[in-house]
Amino acid sequence: MMILTIDFGTTVTKVGLWSDEGLLALTRAVITTAHPQSGWAEQDPLRWWTSVVIACAESRAQAPAAFGRVDVVACSGARQTFVPVTASGEPLGKGILWSDRRGVAEAPILAELLGGEDINWARTGIPLDAGAMAAKLAWLSAHQPDRLALSDVILSPRDFVLRRMTDEVVTDASFASRSGLYDFDGNAVRELAGPAMGKLPSVVPSDTVIGHLKPVPGAELGLRPGIPVVIGAGDRQCEVLGSGASEECPMVSWGTTANVSVPVHDRPVPSPAGAVVTRGANEGWLLEGGLSAAGSFLAWLGRLLDRPVDELAARAAKSPPGARGVTAVPWLDGARAPWWRDDARAGFVGLGAIHGADDLSRAVIESVAWDVLRCMEVVTAGRLGGSTAQGVTLGGAGTGLPLWVDVLTSILGIPAVRHRSGEAASAGAALLAGRALGMGLTLEQLDPVEAVITPDAPTVDFYRRLRPQVEHVATAVLAATEGFPWADSGLGR
């Protein structure tokens, strides 16, 4: 059995070829994000499709025999990105990314309508901040009403592409849950969906065969028409499956942003303060801590210094733990978990004439790990000040970044498990394909553990002693930025 997975990331679309013995080939196509105004993040929806075509063509070139034997397609992808689409499948305007913060004015109005942010969070498990889908749909209704009025459905990149492949207009429960437009019982909330109520796609389980590949898109992709297409799940849900995460060993992912996800069988009531609660891929729930930036923070620094990200990652390893006194906070365009502060901003403290790109790069990587630790304490213990996790399992591009793994394990003070492929989201999608077709695939068979990375005890102790200083910096930056009207200041425009 040959499985083709499509992972719709924020900046890259990945296509994986999997046999029942593991990953045979992985190819990528870059997707460009535009920032036409401060806080905005947009993409061309047509590029979502062409990125799949490009990645499939490269995969076919790398492994022609295996590509020709593909039996099923399954997907994973970033959630909360969306575009209004007509009945004929045409996108209306640019896609609005999950990281877009244009709903800063609409979010508090919606929260007040629902009786307060706490009530909304208790009802949906999702924060109602500037990045919430509900806030951005409200912004569209106020500023670009024709885009909603002329649309038939609101689709994510994955669902947009799958509609083109199969003619089916659906989403899965994990995407619906993370949208923040549904309550815990799976019912759309009219006050949140607003003018998009009635334009949301039907919701199906994550291991559903939604249809079969049509001839024309099949020809564009180089795949046999008629093969089954499995909808799959959100990137975090797939990463949990593909990394073998558990309550004792949560998943930590480094990509454009970073995330901590803990799978639980029963939804905790009340939800841990600061944690996002979403449905798992068909069963159970995830407690999530999603950061505002990770790889994107390092990429920002690379643009500032005119250095490639790979070079900065290598240079960061030349700076010692603690970055020679430089402390960073990674809140580009607002802090997400566990802070949920739209007004927070990134920064560096402790810079002196002796510091250079090495120290700045290490401080960036450490800043992400510190927020991961804070999220870990929230999602595993329900409070700051302690974590019950015995280890973590790795997902995202950071699995191939040794310094990130070393810093992460040292700051958390626990070991990390790395699987052979390093592609947890794609592995999770492949497992969902196997489940949909009754193949009986297991993670141990598909993507076994390759290594367990244990932190160095003296480094763990160093970071433990450093933490009060790091928390002092974070508190000071949050206080300095509180209430500042970044969106209205014109800064960065």
C-alpha cells in the first residue's frame, strides 16, 4: 500500500510518499505570505493548489515507481486560515492566515456580545483574540462585506484543495473545533459565525474517505484518477498521532510557530487557564499551547541581518547557554499561549557592544523554549509553576535542528523522543489513511523511534537558575507594552 500525504503548512506545502514501512520521499513547495498592512497576513489561494502540483511533480521525479503506485491521499494542515469561496469553487480575494491580527477591534465586541471572554472560552475552548476566525469574519463583514455576501462557503487551504480534487465541500472535526466557531458539542455558534453562518462546510470524522480523485486534477498531480481521498486532521492533531504523544509525553512542535499538545481522553472541566481545548483526530481531546512565533522569529532576525536561517541556526550554537546575558521574548505581533496578549511585542534585553548574531540567534531559540515551558506547565498541570510531563516527543521542522532540541530539553529538564522521519504531521496523516482503509498500520511500523535525547544535567541546572531573570524580563516587557495601540500607531507601515 502506497500513501501520499499532503501537509499544508503556513509557509511550505509538503508531499510525502509512505509505504507501510516508512517514508520514501518528501518534497516541498514554498508559499509566499504578504503583509500589506501591520498585523495582516495573506496568501494567494490559487498558490495553495499550485504548491501541491509542484511538490507532487518533485515527488514523482524523486520516486517515479512509488509515485505511480499511490493508493490513497491523506492530509494534514494549519488550521484557522480561510478564504470565502463561490459555489463554483472560485476564491474571493486573498486567504487570511491564522497569524493575521486584523480583528483586534472586533474581538472585544464579540466577547461582550457573548457575555465575556471567559464565557466564550468555557463554551468553545478557544480564545477570542485578534487572531480568532470569528474576529476576522466580523472584520470582513464590516470592511469587505461583498466577499462574504457573494461567497457560498468558507474554506481552509486543505479544504479548498480537496474540493478541487473531489468536488466535495467538507471539513473535519479537528479543523472545525480549532476554528472557534463551534461549541464543545460540535454546534456552530451563531454569534461567532455571524454572516458566515450557513456558509460553513459540513463536518466529518478525520478518517473519512470524502471522495475520489477526479480525472482533471489527477492529471495535474500525476496521480491515477479514482483513488480515495482521506480528509485527515489539523497539523497538531496529526503531529500528536505521528509522534506517539501521550499525557506523560506531550508533543512539542517547532515550525513557523511552536506548539505544545497533550492528548487526553476526557475534556477537563473547567479548561486549564490559558490552554486551548480542541478535538483530537476522531477521539479524545487536545490541550494546546500555541505560541505566536518560532521559526518565523528566527526568519525575521535573518531578514534583519541579511543572513539565511540555516546560518543563524549554526551561529547560535557558538553562543553559550544564556546567550551571554541576552534575553529575548518571541511575541512578534502579539503573544499567544499562555499569555494571550494582543498588545505584547517581541524584544531583546541585555544587549551590549560585545554581542553579535550568534547571541541574538541563540536568544531567539531560547525565548521559544521558555514559552514552551510556560505552556507545558499550563497544559500538563493546569497552573504555572510545575509540569507533570516525564518527557516530550518532537514534531515539526525543529526535529532536524540539533540546537533547538538541546535547548528545549535543557530548559524543560526532561528527555525528548525523535522518530525516524522527523515528519510527525505527515506520519499522522498516513496513519489516518491506514485507519480509513482498514490497513492496521501502527506508528512503530510506519515511523519508529530513532533517538531519545537526554539533556546535560549542568545545563539543566544553569537554566533553572536563570529562570527568575527570564521571567522578570517577560513581566517587564508585558508591562511596558500593555494597552499600547500598535494596530493604530502606523508603526511598521
